Amino acid sequence: MSVDLYGIPNCDTVKKARKWLDTNGVDYVFHDYKKEGADPAKLTAWIADKGVDVVLNRRGTTFRKLSDAQKAGIDAAKAVTLLQEHPSMIKRPVAEYTRGSGGTLVGFKEDEWSAAFL
């Protein structure tokens, strides 16, 4: 199985997810948004699969600092643009995996990760 994990290394949720993967012997490749940026094709695919409301973190300080105009009318295309400009607004972590038919997980929920990876 191949797992690509996307996030920011100092995020507490990403730290929990990485610890869980390490503890359970799941190999993964980590992609740091801050250093590598956010791939628009990946963002588009995640939003198409999971929806804007799952991928876009509206609760964080980065989103709250946006202007009202930036926050208004966020569709998939606008979300991709915003997330490229502000990768901190991507809900973390995002895990893409190839086990079974493969899939994408957004956020860390231990029961979902156990079902997908173990």
C-alpha cells in the first residue's frame, strides 16, 4: 500500500496522524504544503471527491482573516485558488492511499484511518 500524507508539520492533528501511522507500521510519504505548495490538480480532485466544505477549513485563523469578498460565494474553482494562495486553510491532514480501490481521507479520525489502512 502507498500512502501520501499532505499537511503542515507543526500542526497538532498532522502530528497525531503521523504518530498513528508510525505506531501502526504504515509507510507514507509526507508532503509539506509550506515547502512544496499545494498542487491545484490535487486540490481540484479532493474537492470533487469530498466537497468544498470538507477540504476548506473555515474555522482557522487564516480563513477568518480573509475579506468578506473573499469569503463570499466560494465554489470549487474559487476554493482551489484560495487554497493555493493560503495552504493553511486546507483541512489537515489529507491522506491519499492505494489499498483496495484506494481513496482519500481528510482530517484525522482514528476509526476511519484504521478501516482504510489496517
